[in-house]
Amino acid sequence: MQRRLLIMFISFLLLVAGKELKAQDPHFSQFYANPIYLNPAFAGTNICPRFTLGFRDQWPSIPGSFITYSAAYDQHFDAIAGGIGALFFGDRQGQGYINTYSAHVMYSFRLKVCREFQMRFALQAGYQTRSIDWNKLTFGDMIDPRFGFVYPTAETPPDHLQTHAFDLAAGFIGYTEYLYFGMAAHHLTMPYEGFKSDISRLPIRWTGHVGAYIDLKRKSKKERSFGDISISPNVIYQQQSTLHYLNTGFYLNFYPFTVGVWMRNSFVKEDPIDAVVFMCGVQFEMIRVGYSYDITVGKNASTTGGAHEVTVQILLPCPEKVRKIKDLNCPDF
């Protein structure tokens, strides 16, 4: 019965989505393991080729949880004085009732302001498709008090079961050896999201971030080695329509291991702390793997099951001539 009620609730949301519901982007808790999703200006900051895979299962204890996955590539190229990246993204809501897929490409221009300070400015273009599986939905008029869902519904499907939209994003970052900061704006075109009308549009997602990377013990400046110790405090603020999130986190790195903790503040009066996130990661040669778990805080703490997230990065070597360009020193997860 709980599953059926949840499905009915999702159905109701879908019906009003074209009228007044404000959409929200999925988010990842391992921000820097998915850097170009956070800010397209991170494209090329690793200098050498970087491939990233991400998977997130949010609220697994609730039937029809939210499944999000991504695949990305980025690399710096001297010939174009910057980095390029590609991001493929998928999101499944309510056991496939709503599916969103998108593909994005980006270019980040590298500007060496002075010897100790560099910046990158990025533009991103993408294409998004969003679909609803009408046959999976159930409605109140389908219920028989005795036998359950046995009647056909009188609800009429929307005119369009699939939407398509072009999307733009932009961002910048600035960084020194120990400090980095940036800002990004996604969905500058505010693409249409509704299935029943063209009123609902995806609001712009604003992101501001700042952090530091402080070496406490390091044997060599050229590359990391076993036993190197560093810490990294970070703050990330995100706003989309009326939704506001302040993420504050801290990493402790004992190479090749990393542990971290984040606190997500939603600015909601009833539940100001949305979640506490614990994460760990390890790097073995060219492979970097991270895992994080979101502990939901507040009135829904006992029902959602939190969120599981896994990321895998493959760091390939690059030619010697581009190794001379210093990469961005920031967290791995």
C-alpha cells in the first residue's frame, strides 16, 4: 500500500509539473570527484586525460528511489590554450516514471594572470531529453476498495510524453598553489520541463565554491608519494529557484587514502541541516575510487535510507610537454 501511495503522489506531481512545480537538479555529494558537473571551468585542470564515472542511489529505503549516474572526460590541450570536456548524465525517478538524459561539451580557457595565480573561464553547451512513462502511472480513479488497482483511468495523457531542450552553462575558477575559488551558472537558457504546458522551466542553478589545499607533510613537490599528509577545508553554496544549500566540508588526506565529512544546510526552518555526508577514497596508480554515504537529518531521517554514492576516476598519463603546466591542487573527492 505504501508503494501504491507513493506512486500516486509521484503521479500527482507529474501532472502539476507543467503548471507551477519548480524543478531541481540532482546533486552529487562527492563534488570534486565530479568536477565538471560542479563547474565546467574544471575541464582540463588535471592537465592529463581524466575519465570519471559516477553513480548515486538517493533514498534507497523508499520505493522508487532516485538513481543518478554520469560519465565524463576532460583534458588540457596546449594548442587551444585550455581544456575540453564532455559530460553524459542520466537520472531515473520513481522506478523509471521520469527519465532524464543529457550530453554536454565544454571548453575552458586558461589564463595565467601571474606566476602564482591562474584562472579558467568556461562555456558549456548541452542537449537534454526528458520523458515520462505514462503506462507506469496509477491514479485514484483506478482503485477498487476491495480489489485495488483494477479500473482504467479517466486521466488523459499530456500532449508530449517527451521533451527536448538545448542548454547552456558558464563558469570560472581562480587558483593558486593552496587556494581555489569559482562560480558557475547552469541552465542559462532555462529549458522547458513541463509535459502538459510550456509554463514550467528549469531555473538557473548558481554555484559558488571556495577551498584550500594545505600540505602538512610532503616528500616531493613534483608528485605525491605514500605518507604525504594534507588537509582541505571547503565551502560550496548552491541556489536554484527557492532552494538554497550551503555545503561545508573537510578532507584529510594520507596518500593514497582520503577521508572527509560534509554538512549540507538547506536553510529550511523545520530542518535546517539536510544531511551529513561521510566519504572515503583511495588511489591506486591510475585508478581512484570513492564512496560516500549521506545520513539524512530531520523528520525524514528514519525513512529515506540516506544516499549511497560511488565514483571511479581513471587518470591517464599525458605527454611530457604538457606536464610543465601546473594542475589545480584541489580535493579528489
